[in-house]
Amino acid sequence: MIANLPPYPAYKPSGVDWLRDIPAHWEVLNLRSILTSTTERNRPDLPLLSVVREKGVILRDVDNMDENHNFIPEDLTNYKVVHKDQFAMNKMKAWQGSYGVSEFEGIVSPAYFTFDIRGVTGDYFHRAIRSKVYVPFFAQASDGVRIGQWDLSRARMKEIPFALPPLPEQRAIARYLDHIDRRIQPYIEAKEKLIALLQEARQVATLEAMKSLNSTDKRLLAVTEIVERPIRRASDETYTPIGLYNRGRGIFRKEPRGGDELGNSDFFRVEEGDLVISGQFAWEGAIALASSVEHGCVASHRFPIFRGKPGIAETGFLLAAFQTDWGQLLLDHNSRGAAGRNRPLNVRTLLKEKISLPPIGAQQRVVEMLQLESRVRKQATVFRTLLNEYRASLIAHVVTGKLDVRAAAASLSPESPEQEPVDR
């Protein structure tokens, strides 16, 4: 996609060390010459917007509990208005790229910054300012003691230099980068579709195995064991705690910390092959098998760990069973509480529930499907990472004038481009 992209015919010094030379017809302006602060309020009738690192400004899904950890007041008259093509940023998270040009009209937190843009098209500014060459400068313009909550200095932010091509060229660059996104996205979607198909096939196979004539109903207490490997925490030792995503999205590792930084909870060592369940969010599908990556990590007492009894129940099959509709209903039924999403799992009553357990051979076939799905997920993660790294590198080269895409953009069809076949 970039093999034939040439450099510009002539360059000049930019006067900025990190930017080095820029195309001879470009200019460099500070953001103060591009952004003008706005403060429009008293529009509670407009939809709520969020500003996130991954996409910039998005419509806020007020019904999605996963996306609404922040308090939403009843009175929204003080919230700031963001119009289409205005620039909005979360000043506490600007250091990680939580800003962008809005495609929507709505309102954001009164703590956010909002700006009009002049001399730059919204499409170009959004892509350029969110590229990996500019995000670090927002970190340099932020201060704070608490990691993750650094406050952006508006004055220092406005001194950030910005490489600016002429308006027609801005449109050409934005059009070319849109074209690249349309070529990349089908490959990512194809991987996601494959994972969904494998997951569906595995769930069907699991239910069929559980309903077979050879299956026997047994209490979970008789086929599983709770595993506890308490650690003897030491202040000079480093431990890596784990957590669980909901909806079966797996385990994540938290930042390593010393023994005296773990808090007051009891912690237990995790080994590869453990079935780890969130004691608070099991009802949301927060359950996963520990892989070799999590081997040696630690989990607090809020994460009960199970294993199937040898020769009776495969631990992987237990995970597959819990991820069927039947298993989700079981976890939900044994999770009770009135504190919003925080509904503790009653392990004692869960273990009294019965599971239809097929012979070991049938269980192992389901486990093999689970392992195949896991391998494809890992491959898809690597694939997505490589594509995103390629895309980020390309954008950085284009918006700093290292590659000339004018001819490539001019050759694009004005009609919606056909997507390439992605079967391979």
C-alpha cells in the first residue's frame, strides 16, 4: 500500500527538533494559532458525549454499565456543548490521547476543554493530532502526582507545534488515510467473524455433549475442587495481581507491586489451567482459564479458583459449560446483591448445583475446540496489533510530510472502493 509513495520534491528546516525537515510549501504553527477556546452551556437536551483514547469523541451509551463508571448528575445545564467539527479533550487523560474532532453535536463534562478549529480541516486535524508524533507532547504539557489523572496545562498545550499543509493537501491526505482504513478494516472483521464462528460451534458442541445419553448429572461439588495456594507475601518480592474481563474476554494482568503494596486481601498463586471466576462479576461472564502467561500471578480471595477432579471433569470443559446459556444462567442465579453491578457469587450454593457431565473423551473434544479458539484469538490479537502499528507508522510519516500521498489520493475512485476479498 505504501511501496510507491515518494518523498516530497523539496524540503525546508521546520525549526522544530523532533519534526526536522518539512515539505517546502508547508508551515509550522503553534496550536494557539489553530485552536480557540469555547464555553457554551445550558443545552441539557443534547446527547451526552464521551472522549476516549481509542476513537476520540463518541456518543455516550448511557444504558451500558461498562461505559458508565463516572457519575452523571441530574442537572446537565453546566455541561459544555460540543458542535460537529469542534475539538474536545479530556484534560485529565490528554496525555494518553483522549481527544479528537467531534462528528456529533452533544455535551461533555464541564471539566473538559472544547475548541473551535481554524485554518485546518476537521478530518486532517483529527488524524494528525491523534497520531503517535503528537500525543507525547500532551503528556509533556500535563502535570500531576497521581498516575492516570494528570492535569493538562492549557497554556503549555497551546505552544505545541503543528505541521500544516495547504487546505487542498489536507483534504487529499485525509482522503488517502480513509482509503487505507477501508482496506485494513475488512481483514480485522474477518478475524473477528472467524472467532465468533468458532465460539458458536464450541457452545453448540458443549450443549450437545451435555445432552447426550452418556452424560450423567453430578453436583459440581463432586466433580470440582477449590484450589487455594496462599502466598507468604514479602516486602522485597514482586507480585502480579490479575483481574477478569466480563463477557468471557479473559484475564488481564495488573501492574506488578511489592508484597507490602498488595493491600489487606489474602492472595493465592495462580497456575496454568486454573479456572478463575470473579466473585463479584461472575454473573456477567467474568470467568476464564489461566494460561502460561498468568502462571505465577496472584489472585485475591475475591477470585475463587477451581479445577476439575482428574479423570472425572476436564477443567476446560467446565469453562465451556459455564459459557453456555445454561452456565450463564447458573452463575447469574447464584449471584445475589443490591449494589448495582457488584453481585457477589455464592460459591457454596453454586457447588450444590448439578451439571450434566459427558464421558472424558467427549469433554476432551470440547477442550480441543476451546484450545483452537484460544489460538485463533491470540493470532488475531497479534494480527490486529501489527496492522495498527503499520497504520500508526503510516499516519505519522504522512502528517509530518515524510511521504507524499497527493498523487495516490488523486488516483482514488470518487466512488466507494470495493473491499478486497479476505478469505485467505
